[in-house]
Amino acid sequence: MLFDTHVHLNAEQFNDDLQEVIDRAQAEGVSRMVVVGFDRPTIKRAIELCETYDFLYASVGWHPVDAIDMTPEDLDWLRELSAHPKVVALGEMGLDYYWDKSPKDVQKEVLRKQIQLAKEVKLPIIIHNRDATADIVEILKEEGAAEVGGIMHCYSGSVEIAKECVEMNFYISLGGPVTFKNAKKPKEVAEAIPLDRLLIETDCPYLAPHPNRGKRNEPAYVKLVAEQIAALKGITYEEVAEATTLNAKKLFDIN
């Protein structure tokens, strides 16, 4: 069975055929998924979905691109939602220096507040990182994020930084890019990081794995990610599926 730790089934791209997408995922052995909310509308939809389907869970947080829009009331709302029985993590949160909608200092402040909240409510965090690795690692260390741990989502950095994150109680999650022919770093990470610290994800509808690159991604394709990791590690697909599912259940405290 497979556990897709990062899906956006709450995205408008799935409005017309959500049930068919879910059916295809289950047919490929995807038994659990975490629907990630990152602003007001997507958080509300994530909660709706996890209340509708027993195999869906939710993560709620504020995306760094939208950090400038976050209010103190929003943080209180996240605190309230963290008590929901199907909310298993906070995020995605982090830093994104590629888009410039939110100033860097605002992004950093919002990230720190969410890490502090996660420690308060004792939930792991899901980290989004784009062009901001050094600052993210620094903030995770300064805020003591190892206390709750979490996921380096759709990891694309170096083996060295991945190992540093593992030492801080984080799992390294690999998605579609590990299947791209020119994606050297994710392949190196898949080989180097122990299986007991790896997770798999699609980040659907984005970043579809080969041979579906460029198309809408969906949870069924997480099988392609697991198969690629198995090939890189020289182990069976079943071993990857079992280990990454156990890792996710342990992190999210799912029996």
C-alpha cells in the first residue's frame, strides 16, 4: 500500500473528476493521502475532504508566497483546526524566494510563528522551500523545530543538506522530479538517505512524474515515484511502499 504524503485534491484542477481521480489512486494501491491546505480556501476544502473520505487526512498552514496576507486571526484559526482529529500536520509553510509577493522578512516571521504553534500543539510541520535553503535550515535550528520534526516537501536540494535535515528529525519527501532524466540531485538523495527517513508524494496537480511530465499530476502516479526509488536503491518496489507507508503513519501518528 502507498501513502501519498502531499496532495492538493483541494485544487480547482480536480473539481470536475475528483471521484475518478480517487478511484484511480486506490486502484494503484494508494491507501492514504494528506490533503495540504495553504490559504483560507484550500484549508477549508482540505477539511471538507478529510471529513468526507476516511482515508484522507489534512495538513493546514500558510504558504510563504501568501505570508503577507496572514493575520493573527488566521494563526488562531490554525490553532483551532489543529485539534481536529483528521489534521495530522501544520503546513505547508516555509520560504519561497522565487516569487516576490511576500517580503522575505514577512515570510520568515510567519514561518517562525507557525513553527512555534506546531510545538505548542505538538504536530509535525511540512516545509516548502524554494531558493531559500540556508535561511530555512537556520530558522528550523533557531526555533527548535526538531522537537516536532516533519517533512522537507518535494525535496530538491543536496545530499548534505538532506542529511542535516534528517538530523533535525525531518523526513525527506521525494516526488515526480526524482523520475526526471535530468534531475541529478533527487536521484542522489534517493540513493543516499536511509529508507527509514524517506517519504513519497505527488504534490498533485503539479510536477507529474515521467512519463506524464507536463500533464496534470494525480495521486495514482505516486507509484512511479516509489518504483524509481526502488530502482535507484536496488531494492524491491514492495520494500519502498511498505517502508514509506510506515514512515508516514509514524510521523502523522496514524494507527
